[in-house]
Amino acid sequence: QQQVKQSPQSLIVQKGGISIINCAYENTAFDYFPWYQQFPGKGPALLIAIRPDVSEKKEGRFTISFNKSAKQFSLHIMDSQPGDSATYFCAASKETSGSRLTFGEGTQLTVNP
Amino acid sequence: KAGVTQTPRYLIKTRGQQVTLSCSPISGHRSVSWYQQTPGQGLQFLFEYFSETQRNKGNFPGRFSGRQFSNSRSEMNVSTLELGDSALYLCASSPARGGLIPGELFFGEGSRLTVL
């Protein structure tokens, strides 16, 4: 059973636009929500992460919004750039589960120049 | 500092064969985990090793196994290969279980396995 649902599957935005990717989870025991960015031929790399006691976290052009009651969180990429074109994965984990992450299905983002 | 190194990067096997993949974690990292990435199933957790002990295992059949050595290097083995085992196998390391920041894993570039 998929425990983290991610949408959309693909996303095309124009340079300078806002990219928004949404995720929903089922397991209320999850207490850490990272986002990973993956370029073709590379492994995923941590982009930004949030804990459920915070509703929003911003790092540069990347912002995570978290809604604990709705069990949803989203990634906003402001002023999207062609270099942001990659696949983005949301994930969830429990601190007691060590390195076991449950990933969403991934969103392939294309930013047109 | 060198990143996570996985070998081989590409390999082709036939059904019924077995394969061993290797992972060298970032120096000083003691936790190694393995993930399978496929277009249909996405990224799925296989197992995690810490201090040479398997700490966690995902929902994969017993054909998938692994081990960790005293220098933290890890190997995973898949026996009796099936067509559905074709995937990118990713290794990730972290300084401790869950990393300094829980969920912060450092991934290698993966070993792409094709089963014919």
C-alpha cells in the first residue's frame, strides 16, 4: 500500500514561474518529511526537509508547506529556472526507522527557458 | 570528500543468475541502506545496515540479501534473477542511523541492472 502519494506526475513551467508539487501521507507516525532532487544519471540528493511541528520552511527559492491535520505537504519552487529541471521526490520517515524512507512516486519537472 | 561509490555502474544478467553489487559509503559514515528504483514502483527501501548488522528490511523476497563489512562497505546480492529485478539499485550512506538530520541520506549514482 502506497503510503505517500505525490502529484502531479509531471509538470512543465516557464522560467520565472512557480512550481508546486503536492504530497499526502497516511501514516501519522511519520515525523520527518524530506524532499529529494534527482538529475538524470545521478542519485537523489536532499533538497529540503521539515518536521511536523513547523508549518513552513524556506531555503532560498524552495519552500515546504506542511499541513499536519490534512496530512499533506508541498514543495514550492519560486522563480523556477531551467537548471531546476529534474525529478523531485517527497518522502516520509519515522525517526525510529533509521534510514528507511517511504518515497512518493516522483514528479518530473521541466522548466522551459 | 569522496561521495558514495557504487560498482558496477551497469550490468546485464540473464534470468536465474545471481548478482552482487558493491557500495563504498562516504568516509566516516556507518549506516548504509539500499533502495530499488523502477519506473513503475519508484524508490523502494530494501534494507539498512549499521555496524555490520541489518537494522531494517523492506518488503522484498528472500532472494534479496546484503551484508556490511567492518569498514562499513556493503554488498547486496540478488539470487535467481527475474525479469522484474531489472532496476537501478541505489546505495545511500549516513553518519548514523537516520543521519545527523533524520532522513538525510547521501545517495550514490546507482548500479543499473538489466535482466534478460
